[in-house]
Amino acid sequence: MQDVGDLAQVSAMTVSRVLKKDPRVSAATRERVFAAVDRLGYRLNETARSLRLGGSGMIGLVVTNLANPFYSRLALGVQEVLTAHGYRMLLSNSGEQAELEPGLVNGFIEHRVEGLIVVPAGSRQRHLADAMRHVPVVLAARPPAGLDTDCVLVDDFHGAREAVACLLAEGHTRIAFLGNPPALYTGAERLRGFWAAHEEVSVDPDSTLVRQGLVDAATAERATLELLGLPDGPTALFCANNRITQGAIRALYKAGTRLPLAGFDDFDLSDVVGLPLTLVSYDADDIGRQAAQILIDRLTRQDTETPASRRVTVPTRLMRYGPQPDVRSGRRPTPSDS
């Protein structure tokens, strides 16, 4: 900044005022300063400036799987709010490996982030309790385990229950459940919704049609093909997330059947697949936006009494695609339906 001032024949303080768009600086002075900036290739060091003002201006976000569109949308929602408040986002991916998460969190703390938003990969969250001694922490998509901190969740239980209830209302009593690892909060809640929907209509689910621990589309495809090959297989499927749904769809096409399918998470092109689909939809961006806003609220209330932790639940809605059965007649789609 001093070099810019020397070239423009003004003080470093005047250069600072020009870059801050101070209206008290004359147009002629601004023109000389910007000409010097262009000639020298000067760039404002925002990190150093933020540290002088008492913070880095950066927020860390840890997600579990960037390959999943859900987490990409969540990150966009976080970035939208942070940008509006003058913060920058640092992003890291744990790959659902809980053992990697403490290192990612500690790395952000070492880089002086002012707050953290974390999608926890597991239920052991001692490292998050340690992080909370330094910065506020908000959890997204999965709740805290033994921590008193803010979180933003999806209504996993009710979304799953409503989707499975649609299949039951169509007359299906042999519904397969294809789920992610049961240790995950989302997997457990969506299985709980699956069972609750059956209990409400006094139907006992067949436990031989339950498959858990599916981690991607490939494992879901194999599990679905296995279920379809059973002598007394399912007449409909419920999938616990979008990757599992996509794997199940591939299996249905390979098997040449069009069983009705309900799943958690809407996804691109779901309306042109041609299968009878009932998908639990919600605004993934809004999860990120709300988590970021709660964190901003924490950061801006440092001079007041610390508010109680907040738990926000994002609602879900059902989307129906493809040929749907005539519930009044009890007719279900057949492979010949288009």
C-alpha cells in the first residue's frame, strides 16, 4: 500500500480510503490511486486485514460426500448466506470416514476460521466438543451426540413414513427397504418411518426384505437384484437416499420390471425415468442457508448473553412421477404400462 501511495503521490492512508470507497476522497485522487494499483498489480490482502480487525473472515464447512448432490446444494446454501455477510467459506470432505473428520476440523481451527458447520460422519463427536472451546459449531443434516450445539435437520422420520404410507395405500404389503448404514442418524430415522407406516395400518413388514448398509448406487443395485430374485420378492421398494434409489432403478431396468418405488431425496431427471416414483423432496439449499444463518447469529451476538442451542427441522413434501396406480380400483402398474 505504501508503494501504491508513493507512485500516486499520496499517503498509504489515502490509498486505504480509496480502496474502501471513502466518498470524501476526490475523483482525481481516486483516479491516480487506481492507476497506480493497476500498474503495480496490487491486491488487497484480505486475510491480513481481517486478522488485524480480530478475525479471519472465514467459515469452515465439513461434509461427508461431495459426490452426492445433496451436499453440493447444502454447500451452495451455506455460501449464499456467508457471502451476504462478508464471510468466505472453506470446504472439506470427510468421505463418510469418521476417523478423518477430527483432522479436518482441527485443520480449520489452525487456519483461524471463525466458525464451523459440520455434517458429522459418526456419533463420536468429542473433537467437535473440543472445537467448540474455540469457535461456534453448527451441525447440519445429522444431530449432535452428547453435545449442546445448534443443528439443522431434515424431517427424516415423517418423510419416510409418508412415502411408505403411499405404497401401502396402493395395496402393497411386501415393501422392500433399501437403506444406508444403520449407525447413521438418517438411516435409523428413515427405517423408523418405514416401520411406523406399516404399524399404522396393522401390516407386519417382512424383515427378509430389509437391506441396510448400502453405501452407493452399486451396492444398492446388487441388493435390489437379489431381492427381485427371491421366490416371494417385493411388490414395491423404498430407498433411503438418492444414490440408493438410482441403484435400484438400474436393477429394475436390468430385471425388466417396473415395480413402484418410493425414495428419500428428489433427483435430476426423476420425471423422465418412466417408473412409478414417489420421492421425498426438500430444499437442501435451505439446510445450508439456515445452518449458516444460525452461525452468523452466534458470531454477531458475542457481546450479549449466549442464547440456548437451536434445533431446526426442514420440512419435506412428496413428489409423484411416472405412471401412478388407480388406488380406487386397486390396479397397480404392470411392465406393459408406459
